[in-house]
Amino acid sequence: MSNPNARQNALGVFWLIYGVICLVKAAWVILNAAVLTLMWGALLNRVPNPFFWMGVFHFFLLAAVILTIITGVVSFLAGISLMGRGGSGRTLAIVAGFLGLLTGPLGIALGVYTLILFVPRAAAGNENSSAAS
């Protein structure tokens, strides 16, 4: 798989699959929000001000769902763009890579590989030339 086009195509397929996984994850959390709230509420019977902590829980649950949906949509768009060789494929892949770093182990692995592949290595060359002078 040394062909850059084949590598980019495979990466596009992986981002498509990851986008679908993220959207399924967000749907699962939305469908099970009542159970998650009940489970969190069971932990709050011995803390001071449990209503504040329930509000914090709902805020973080909503933030996690929004982040997962945004990551899923950007990942899906990056996958389509990488497979279609669009001009914005590299940019979308970098954005999806950074978002993937925030969303779990599979996103971290895919994000790190994407960032290694698409972030320019010119910074390393400038570092060596400034050290020599």
C-alpha cells in the first residue's frame, strides 16, 4: 500500500466508518439519557447540593453529544473528500484528526495517523537550520 492514492483512499474509508460510529454513539447516548440520568442521580444521594451536580451532569452530557455529532459529521465529510480527491480533503482530514483526538481510543489512533500523514514536516527542517546558526 505504498501508493499515496491508495493510502488516502483507505484513510477516507476509515474516516467514513468512524463518522458512522460517532453518529451511532451519539444516538445511543440520546436514547439512553434517562437511564444515564437515573444512574448518575443514584450517586448523588450523599452529596451536598445534588441539584447543582445534576445540572452539571446534564451540561456535560449535552456537550458530549454535541461534540460526538460534530466529530461524526466532520469525519464523514473528511472521508468523502479524501476518497473523492477533493481540494478540501487535507484540511477536513486535519480537522477530523484533531476532533478524533478528543473522542476516545479509536479516534486517537485515527487522528494521530492522519495528523502524521497530513501535517507538513517543514517545521523539523527549520528547527535544524536554526540550531546550526
